[in-house]
Amino acid sequence: MTLEQKIGQFFFPAVFINDTEENIQATEQLIRDNNIGGLTFFHSRASAATNYETKKKIVFNDDSYLRLKDLIVRYQKCATTPLLMSIDAEWGLAMRVEKTPQYPYAITLGALPESESQLVYEVGRQIGLDLKSAGIHYNLAPLADINNNPNNPVIGYRSFGENKEKVARFALEYLRGMSDVGVLGCLKHFPGHGNTNVDSHLGLPVLEESLEELMENELYPFIKGIENNVDSIMIGHLAVPALNDGKDTSATLSKPIIETLLRKQLNYDGLVISDALNMHSVSKLYDTKGQLEWEAFNAGNDVLCFAENVPEGIQEILKNASPERIEASYTRLMKCKEKVGLLTSNTAVETNLDFDTASLLNTKIAQKSITKIKDNNNTAVVFEAAKRGKLAKLSLYKNTDNTFFKTLASTLASAEFSIEMEDTKGVEEIEEKLIDYDTIIISLFVPKAKPMNNFDIEDAVLEVMKKLFINKKCLLYVFGNPYALQVIPNITSALGIVQVYQDFEEFHENAARQLLENLECKGALPVHIRGI
């Protein structure tokens, strides 16, 4: 290859599974003209995180998975050098592709006892197999970020928790699972995105820690990853003035952070990939097309993810970079392509999605992660109330026809009520109807995983819970992000609190069985919850 062709390999533009034929053909032309190295798949243009503020409606498509497979075959046919296909699949292909197996969020896995780390390995392995079935060999996951800021708008549920040793161990197990089936992994977001309160899709977070503090905490999982030869590390769009001569420069554009800290001090010689270059923390910095791509490469990134100016970026790098630097990045990328067999063997897909194995795995994780936060002989209390006809069940944000209630009803019959989204009139009616009952099982299906607007839990619903906790014996089951516990008023007045994490059938069933049979809960909260 010429130097120009080698530079083309560093570009991984975004492609969208549900896109127009015109856009697909434009990508085919981009591959042919620029010898790009790979692609990063997203569901659709409306789903890209930077489009959040436009409120574009995501149109779901049951055929997304088949489209993805077909597009990969199509795009590979255009490439002289096989493309390394990548995707964010932190909790499985389902993060980007509907009707595919979904596994628990990292925060749920973080609730597992350390003795169950094999289950995290299995998650990594299954996700790897699912990706390979579509023709993808590079998962931009898992997070090595430590969850030490409850108000973090973008990490939260995507991190394994606040304990640095556990985050490191579980991230390594997840990576090992993928690696064992021939899929590359990626630790992100270096040097650590956990202690931030700005979403880097929309603005630039600033970390005020010193190098000593970062070495003690944030950098620990990355150091463990480096010791275990992690395939790649993604640089986050966050500023660390202490590492950058006091400047608020994004780490993705910072030589001191990538070249000095990561390469020299931490001795990492694997692949370095930028976070998506369309993110608003960096995308609006330069007027000249191609300059952002050059600045990111010059800072030390080998791969430019979601690069929007491919031809211009190639020319800027060709004009400014030394042949030695180009060769070094090219060698690292080719090593990754070789590892997954793209350069040497037939990588034809032979596996199919395995929903049964995924469900079995989710059941095992549910059994070991569900966390009892408060117990006052809960099982005996609800059976005694049912016997007196004083037990009711209240489902928040899901109708009563849910698996949790159905599993309970087989043994524990009672009146059932529900409040669904934007049902303020229903709230008053429910309060009236609950007057006759003294014991309530409340299942809260947290509407959103991100903390904005109290996880979308409406004020009226928070008010209902507040009153019920004071006036009734309440058992609260929370299906969702455990940080949602912090926004629930009077929660300490609840008789019992159980954190269930996932709104999956397998978690519904196991939460119900735990109550009916008074089973021990093996999980522990992976993060500190204020007021609990």
C-alpha cells in the first residue's frame, strides 16, 4: 500500500443499519475511493446520541438484524483490504439492533458476587458469538469507567460499579469471553469518565483530579487491562487539565494524555481508538474539514471513530504526519485484523443468534444479582395480609399483565392496580382504591436508565409512593437503574426494598420466586446509594 492508502485504514466512519439506498451507495463509494479500515454501525441516524436534542423519532425495524448482515456482506465486497466491522454492543447487539439477544447492563453484572465472575465471562462470550453471527469482529466495549458520581448523565448503568478492583476484574472477564470466540474488545473511556457530570455527546466534561488521584482510582482498570494485553483502548472526550498543562483540551486531542501517559508511562502499545469524532465536545472545534481528524491522529489515536471528513482527513494526515508514525498505527491495526482472521482466513459466518442460551444466562444472572436492601420478614408479612384480604399489588409504568405479577398471582392472589405513563387522572383513582388495603407490593419499572428528569419518574408517581410508604406496609421492587432509589421520597419508610435491576422476564420470575419462597438474595449494590 502507498502511505495514502495506509492512512485510509485509520478511518472508521459511521454507518446506519436503517438508511437510504442513496446513503448506502455513498458509503460503498467512500470505501472504494479511500481504502478505509473499518466501519462503526449504528441503528439509524435518529438514534445517534448527538441527535438527542433534535428529538428525532427512532423508527424501529424488525428486519434490522438481517439488514445488518446484508450490509456487511455488501460493504466487504467494496473493500480491497477486509474491513474491521465495529459496533457498541455493551449489553449485546440489542444496544443497536432490535430483535436480538439482550444481556444485563454492566451495573447489574456489578451486583454479582465476585465469586460469580464466570457469568461476566459468559456474557462477553455470548455477545462475541452474536456479533460474529452478523459479521462483526470488534465490540467497542466494555467500560472501564468507575462509577463514582451518582449524577453522571451518561455512564451510570453502563459501568460495573464504584469498586475499582471489581470494575477491573469484571471488565477483564468480559474481554476474555469475547477474545475466546475471536472478537476484539475495547476498554473505555480513558482516562476515566466515571466522575463527570456532563454528557460528552453534548459538551466537554472536565476532570479536576491530579495524576496521583487518577493513578489511585480511575486509571486502575486501564492499567490492569494493559497488563493483560487488552486489544484496544478508547480515549474519552473529557478534559483533564492536570495532565495537559492546565488546559481544557479533550483527551482525544491531547498528546500528553495519549502519547505521554498512556503510551510512555503506562507502556501501552496496543490499538488506540478515539471516541466518536461527531460528538459535540470536539466536532465543532475546527472550521477546516479534516483538521479534527489530523489533530486526533497527531495526539496519538490510531483509529478515528465516526470520522465525518474522510478524504480531507486523509490528506491532512498525509501532509503532516511522519511515515514512521503512519507505519506504527498501520501495524497496530493490521495486528488486530490478523488476530480475528480477517487477513488470513475465511471469516464466513456460521453461527446464528442463540436466544435460548441468552435467556438461560440471564436467568443465572438474575438468581445471583437481585439485591435485598431492606427486609422485615417480607414474605410472612405479605402472606398474612393476603389471608386477611388486605394485600394489593401496584405496578408503576407497566400494566398488571406483567410476569412479576403473574408469577406472584399463582400463589399470592390479591387485587392488582397499575399507573402508566402520563396517567395523572388514574393516580387519584388508584389512591382511592388502595384505602382498603394495608399492605402493598409496589413494582416500579423505572422508565429511563439515565438520570435526567428523575429517570422520567413523574412527580405524581413519586408523590403516590411517598404517601404509601408512610401510611401502608410497602414492599418496593425496583426494576431498573439502582440510582433511581435516590429520587424516591420517604423510601426508608418502606417495609422492604428489593433492587431487581432489569426489566427482563427472567428477572421478573426470579424476583417473584424470591418473595414467594423467601429465598436468599445473593446480589449487593454495586454503587453507594444516598439515603439507603
